[in-house]
Amino acid sequence: MRKKSIIVVNFGSQYVQLIARRIRELGVYSEIVNWDTPSEEIKKKAPYGIIFSGGPASVYAEDAPLPDPEIYNLGIPILGICYGLQVITHQLGGKVAKSEKQEYGRARLKVIKGNTIFEGIPKESDVWMSHADKVVKLPTGFETLAVSENSPYAVIANKKRTIYGLQFHPEVTHTVFGKELLANFVYGVCGAQRNWEMGDFIKEKIEEIKQTVGKSKVIAALSGGVDSTVVAVLTHKSIGEQLHCFFIDHGLLRLNERKEVERNLKSLGLPLTVVDASELFLERLKGVEDPEEKRKIIGRTFIEVFEREAKKIEDAEFLLQGTLYPDVVESAGIKGSAKIKTHHNVGGIPERMNLKLLEPFRELFKDEVRQIGKLLGIPEEILKRHPFPGPGLAIRIIGSINKEDLEILRRADSIFIEELKKEGLYDRIWQAFAVLLPVKSVGVMGDVRTYEKVIALRAVESVDGMTADWYRLPYDFLDRVMRRIINEVKGVNRVVYDVSSKPPSTIEWE
């Protein structure tokens, strides 16, 4: 039976899935449709309401993505976010132009007229802006509900037609009352009823995997991280012994990680084969400095190793991966989104492998996967592990890779994580790690001039990995970590701390 939903219309925003997820967090089913979906098709779904996402285009451009104009005549409440607000303005007779003062990051929102969507929200609050265009003339029948310093039409509405527009992004955590604003639209304006829980997702995915796989066998690419572990446990619950798990040691793991991963996976009852392919990976990465090329080499080699292992399993038709939505969107998996970086587990499999991709978590974020893991009974120790990229330490050594540098980075990273856990900080941080920089610096150690390597430390707080801010580690703590790394890791004489946020930076350095 089809659930009533909030429809999210995708205009190419990197946050489109985040909008849908926020709605699900409110307990209401949501689904995404592309901007060119006919309004009749949307009408057949009988949604509670419609949300227009943001997007990278300008509404006045010749090739701008614009929805079927009949969508405004369906009598269904509409909320436009950023580009979505500009779409509404443009299509209903207002005017949008390039802004002389572009607005990126935090802004102060001031409510000038009360409305249902502001229920329980202060007259002033911080919101997150990201736009180069702005509304300069409202369509007939619309009024201004709130403003910011550079946006005289930060929130607009046509109450008679129940059409609203926000110039900012309520879906990101930096908008302080964003969740409350979305809840006011979903419940107050649209009159939606709670109909979605993560437990429903688990039941549906277990059945979906059974139907998709049938009697075939599945090869699982496990890294030991949260994503691949949870997806393997869910799939094992669905198809049992039809699942065959492999852990590939690519030689780019952290200190003692192989033993730890093997212990964790076997404790969950997963059938596991460990494959040591470290020499193959390191040989192919020799002398390679470009981060995209490193990712591609690792991706191709992963596929090759799995191709070899797949031949040992008769009737294997699927390759299971723990691909998450940030992987997809940053690899330009959403129409119109900008490509940021390549992920080795996104983009398909060579035809010669004769395997199909199975990606049950392709629409989820990290914290949702942790929720699923908890419901499946996976220990907190595993679920609270910080994210670790598929390419491993290859993208935390800036430049070319060799065994000596890998050992330096492993030891420095291990000290950092050990101290975070000892201080009780590890679980408060989304992700923390060390990076080996491609520079040397002059130092003085034991009254002797040194010219050694530099380690950068990175720790960020985030909810979903789409945005992140640097974690304010205590100075005394950083001092202790610095001293341990320099004293215990031969070849390092300087430690720095990264205070960049995402955006403009990414969480990983490469």
C-alpha cells in the first residue's frame, strides 16, 4: 500500500536527499522526484505537500530546470527552498536577478510577520544561506514574512494558495530552527500524519533484498566500517548463507586494523574470508600523486580482486556495497549536481565481472545507518567507529605513497585516536584522523637541526557528513598529542591542527 508522502522535487541540489531525510526524521514518508516530472504524475501520488529543493542553476538562464507550471494548480501546499523559492517567484510572475552581495554561510533571519511556519520559532535566529541570485520583485498575491541583511525576501508566502518560499536552507544543521520550520510546514501547513519509522525501512529492505537476489549468491565487500558492517548484517538477516563476505587488506589500513576488523565481523556471525592484496595495491600506487588517480587505481584494483574472488563462488550474481548518499551526490550521482570527488564504490562494475550492484543504503546517511545497526543489535563499539574512507590512508598521505610514510602515518594516527578515547572525546567527534603532508620543516631536536615531516590533525563535528565544522579540541590536549607524536614517531618534527569547515573544505584532505 502506497504511503502518503511529502514529495521533494529535485533541481540538482546536493542537499536534496537531506531534505527528504529531514522529513523522514519527522516521522513522515518522503520521496524524491526529478524536476521534469509531470504534475499529473505527482497528483496521482496524492502527497501531503511538495518541497522544491535548491539547485546550482539560475532561473533566468535559458536552460534552467523549471517544473510543469500546472504543479501550482494542484491545490497541494508547496515550499520552495533557495533555488526553489526563486523558481516559484519566476514562474508566478515575480523577478529574480543576480545579487550584488552574494550570501554564503550564516545569516540572521528576522521575522516581520507571523505565520504558521514560524510557530515556536524566535523572531530572530541564525539560518544558512547559499545563493548568488535573489528575488527583486514578488509575484502578485505574495507577501514577505521574514528578511535577512542581504535578502529582503528571505521568507515569502501566498497564504491563499498555501505556497511558501525560503531563501535559506532549513535542512542543514546550521539553520538553528530549521527542523522546527520544516515540522511546521509538514504538520501545520500540510496536515501530514506520522507514517514512517526506521523499523519500516529495515522490514522493507529485507524483503526487497530477498526479491532482488532470489536464489543467487551475493559477494560482500566489507571494510569493517559502520556502513559495510551494518549492510552485511542486514543482508545476512535477509538471505542467510547466500551471502559471502570478503575483507580485502589493501595495505592502506590503520594500525592493527586487520585484526580488529576480523574479530568484529566474526563476532557478528558473518561468514568471512580475509584476502591480503596489499602488495598489489601498493605496487600500482607507486609514484602516483594525483588524488583522483589514486582513487581510480584503488577502485579498479578492488574490482579486480573481487572479480578473482567471485570466480570461487558459484552462482554469485551480486556485489554488496555500503554506498551512502554522500558518496553518490559527491560523485555527481544526482542530476545537475557538481562532481566533487570520485568514490571507488560508486559508478558501477565492469561488465566482465558479470555481477550486479546491491546497494541497500544508497539513499541513507551515516547516522541513519547507525540507527539501523542499533535496531539490528550491533554493538555500540562498532557503530560508534569514526568513518574511514574506502581508499584508506592513500588519501591521507598527500602525494605518492610508500611503506615508510604509511608506517609514520599509522603511528601518528593511532596516538591521536588513543588520546581521544582516553580523554573521553572520541564519541563526541564525528571523525578524527591524522594526515601526512608532502612538506618538510626545519626543527630542533636534542640541540640538533632537523628537517622532517609534518603531521596535520583533523577532527570535525557533523550529523551527516554533508556539512561539518572543526572540533574545538582543548589546547592542553593538542599539546599532549603533539608531544607524543614528535617523541614517539620517528621522522616527524611538526604537528598542525586543521580548523577548516565543510564547506568550503571537504572532511578528507583528498
